[in-house]
Amino acid sequence: MVTSHVLTWEVTESQGYETSWIEFRGTTLQAHGRAVGTRPEVYWLSYDLDTGEDFVTRELHVRAATAMGSRELRLLHDGDGRWTANKEHVPQVDGALDCDLGRCPLTNTMPVLRHGLQLAPGERTFLTAWVSVPDLTVHASRQTYTHLARTESGARIRFASGDFRRDIEFDAEGLVVDYPGLAHRHAPVATTGDHQRSIGNGVRRGRTEGG
């Protein structure tokens, strides 16, 4: 089963916008997106995201441009817990399953779907490979997702990292509808296919790290 979405968020944290083209195939996700922001500086960004089964990140490829020049990051996960950034080992994030692109609401989706948190109560804490935007540096971020309640459209899930906390609205597909202080969905979802997101017990972002 395949489901495709085209989503646009108004990203209040960056005073910009992001559009992402997303495809689900079983428990994998592929996406590419474009974003423009004006905080902390004017930037343009594009990304390609690819996951393996159970929504475990395989690759995040990001390109960013600012007045100071352009940057590129190819973040790879070997499937056994080892991460590299532009072919350099990043040991501080070894063991993580997810990337988390700063100011990108899409990358909150993978851990939610893996653990079925849009469907039922639960709480999970894990390490992520958080990518700062627009400098594209990689950092270790420990994050907790807690299912708070079901809603008419999906679920309300609390995101916590350090002292940062936000209660995020997700739809039934595990995609962000409203992330207070970060982003809210600006356009309706366009969907094709007949994919049901119901993996239950499968098997970002903090501060400005939620993405």
C-alpha cells in the first residue's frame, strides 16, 4: 500500500514556510522538501529523507544557502547504529534510529509512527541525530514523546527535550498539524492510495531542536 501527501507548514519559528512531498510504503517513508526562513538569518533549504523499515532513518541529505554561502550535509545511518556526516563518523549519535532536522515538522513523524503513539497511550525516550539549521551541524539530542490524548483528527503528543516541552497535534497518519511555537499546517493534505497507519508497537526536537 502506498500513500502520498503534499504538505505545507507555516514555520513560525523561522518566520518562513516549508513544503514536503511525502510517500509512505508500508513502514517506510521517503520525502523531499523545500523551506525558506528569515530567522536566525535568511536561508533557503532543501532536503531528501529516506527511511528503512519501521521508519528508521537511512539517509538525510540537506542543502542550505545563506548570505554567507552554501552548505551540504549527507547524514547516513548504516542500520546497525553507526552514523556518518559527510563520510565522517559521528560517534555521539551512534545508537540513534532517527534524524531530526531543525525547524522541520516532518521529522517528528518517524518516532511517533514507530511506537504507534498517534493511536494509543505510551511514552518513549530515545536518542536522535539532531541537525541544526541553517549551519547543518549534527548534535546528540535525547527526546521524550508522550501520548496525552486522542483528538478528532489524531492525537496530542507531548515532546520534551531538556527543559523544552510542547504539546503537538498530529493527524491520524502521524503527521504534524500544529506544533506550538514552531509550525502549523498551512494547506490541506493531498492523499492518494489506501494506506492505514496502524503499526501499534512498531518494531524531532528539542528547544529549537524539534524539527
